[in-house]
Amino acid sequence: MDLEKSPSPAPPETSAAPAPDEASRTPATSGASVGQRDAAPEGCLAVAIRIPVRIVVLVLVVPVRMVWDALVVGGRLLRDTVLRPVGRAIEWLLTGLGHALVWLGKLVFVWPWVGLWRYVVVPVGKGLAWLGHVLLVVPALWLYARVSTPFGHGVVWVLRGIGAGCAWLWRVLVVAPASWLHRALLAPTGRGLAWLARGFGSGVAWVARGLWGGITWLGSGVWAGVTWVSLGLWAGVVWVASGVWAGVVWVSRGLWSGMTWIGGGLWAGMTWMGRGIWAGVTWIAMVVGTLLRWIFVVPAVALWRWVLAPIGRGIAVVAREIGEALGHAWRVAGHVSLAVGRFLGRLFRWIFVEPVRWAYKSVLTPVGHLVRDAVWRPAAEAARSVGRTTRQALASARETARQTRADIRRMLFGTPREPEPVRPAKPSAEPEPVSWAKPRSEPEPVRPAKPSAEPEPVSWAKPRSEPEPVRPAKPRAEPEPVSWAKPDVSR
């Protein structure tokens, strides 16, 4: 039984164009899936389950799509009418609260420190700086300029004088005697010692040359003897070492030949034993591998090829058809939902909007114009006339009360004197003389005051103030009638 996977045969050639009945059954919206089915032939399972699955999925998806579209419309309406204004109000409230908190924070945390810095720390710092300048810097500068600088100059002058005196004493007491001692005593003594040293050195050199010649002749003889003895000893040592090395080499060759023969025999035995063990292990592994293949691998391959792969292909075909049916049904449900929405919108317009529009345009607008022209305008004119009359009456009453109060003041307190204009005093060049006379002890007689003019009698009668005739207001130019009709919006 051959369970190896053989390459699949090439599919038979098919025409690029689909059959007429298949093209009529396939929806126009699934262009990509049609191309894929044209490229790869379909099985009977896909053709058998396609139409039932699409019908069932369409029946299940249409309500879901309509509910989804209704939720989308409601969500947009809620966003535009409720959430956006509420969000703007919350934003405005939070902005105002933020400004208030910022102002409060500045009032509590910033402005006190600014005021403390500006009105306390800075003035106190400037005062302390001025005080330190006055108490420390100015005296220090004066001390430096008036005391320390002259004192330093004097110290430098004294030190220069002391240095000049010490230098003169050094030259007189040390340098001059030392120069004389060197010139008169040390230089002649040194020249004499140098002449004696040169003579002594010549004698020592002649004696040393003679001793060196003897030592050289004796050393040459001794070196020649040592060299002859050393050469003889070296020749003996080389002969003995050659003999020893030849013996060692002969013994080593014998030992190596024995070890090589023994090692070859051991290696041959181990090789034969290893080949036998490897042959046994190979046969056992082949038998066990064959048993494992027939026990585990062959059943697993058969299970995969004849059970799992067909089931997987069927599940993949069903899942693909369900996915394509869901997409097709979702698109069809979208068209259905759009048509239903348009129908409901048109029905709402016919039932509510058009009657309300007709009533507003044909009934309420003419009635509003009639009420405006027949009621509101005459009432407004009458109210304006009453207001003008009332204002004129109140103005005349205020004027009468003002005149009455003036008459009562004149009757009780007399006519007020008019203030005399104050003439400006002429500037005098010389001051007036001061009188040194003593004041008189007798008081001056009091002169009687002149009788004042009798006041005019006050009339308590109320002056008649004939009201001016109310002139009718000029009629205003009537404004153009306002059209309360709603503009017709083209459908």
C-alpha cells in the first residue's frame, strides 16, 4: 500500500468566462470571490450550501443591520445635540476652573514670594549692601590707601637698605678676603701640587707598564696550558657521550618495535569488536524504526490524509461560504436599511412635516400678519402716546414742586444775598507800617443796623401752569411686512 503523498494532477483546462446560469446566480458585488472561483474550480459542497447559507444569513443579518443603522443615526444625533454641547460646557467650566485655580495658586504661592522678594528681600539686601560698603569697603579702601600702602613702601625701602648693607658687608668681609686667599695662597699651592702629581704619575706609569708586561707573559703561558688540557677533556667527554647515545638509541628502537606490535594487535581486536557491535546496533535500530513507522507514522499519515484533510477542507469551504454570505448579506442589508430609512423619512414628512408647513404658511402666517396690523401696532401706538403724556405730566409736576420749595425758602429765610465779586488785591511793593499803639479799653458803641427792605409778600396760590397741548406724533414710515413663512427648501 503506497501512502506517500503524490503530486496532485494538473486541473483540466477551463474557459475563463463562467457559465450563463452561474453568472446569473453570482451577485455582482462579489467580484473578488468570482475571480477566485474562476481561477480554482469549485466542488459540489460549495455549490450545494451557497444558496441556503446566503438565504439564512440574509434573514438573520437584515434586522441586525437595520438596528445597527438606527443606532448609528441615534448616536450621531446624540453626539451633535447632547454630547458635543455638554462637552463644550464641561470644557468651558474646566477652563474657567483652571484659570481660577491658576489665579488662586499665584495668589497663594507666587505673589507672596514675589512681594516678599520685591518689597522685603531686595530693599533689605540693598540696605545691607550699602551698610557693608560703608562699614567695610570704604574703611578698608581708606586703610589700604592711607596706612597700608605707605607702611609697605617704608618696609620695602628699609629692606632695600638692609639688603644693600648686607651685600656691602658680604663683599667686604667674605668676597674680598676669599679672593685674596685664592689669589695669594691657594692658586700657588695648587700649581705646586699639580707639578708634584705629574712627576709622581710619570714614575707610577713606568713601573705599572713593566709589571703589566710581566703579568701578560705569565698569563699567556698559563692560558695556553689551560686550553690544551680543556681540549683533551672535551674530546674524551664527546667520545663517551657518543657511545652512551648509541646505546640509548638501540634500546629505544627495540622498545618502540615491541610496543608497536602489541598496539597493532590490540587495535585490530578492538576494530573487529566495534564493527560487530555497530552491525548489531544498526540491525536493532532498523527493526525498531520499521516497527515504530508501521505502528505510529503510517496510521497518523492515513488519519491525516483520509480523515483530517477532507474534514478540514469541508470546514474551510463552509467557513468561506459563510464569510462570503455574511459580507453579501451585510451589503444587501445596507441597501434594504437605506430604502426603509428613506421610506420612513418620506412617510414622516408626508404625515407631519408637510401638514405643519402648510398650516404655518397658509394659516399661521396670515393670522400673525392680521394680529400684527390690527392689534399690536395700534396697541403700541396707544402705549407710546400714554407714555408721552405721562412723562409730560410728571415733568410739569416736578417743575411746580420746585417753584413751591423756592417760594417757601424765600418766605422763611428771605431772599439770599448775591455774592459780591472779590477784587484781586494789588501787590504792594512796601509792607504796611505796624501800629504800636495800645488797644483801647473802652468798647466801641454798637451801631443799630439799618432796616432791611421788606420782603415781598409770598403768594401761596399755586401758579397755573397750563399744560401744552399734546401734539400728535408724526406717523412713522411703516416697515415692510415681515414674512413668517418658512422658505421653501428644494427637495
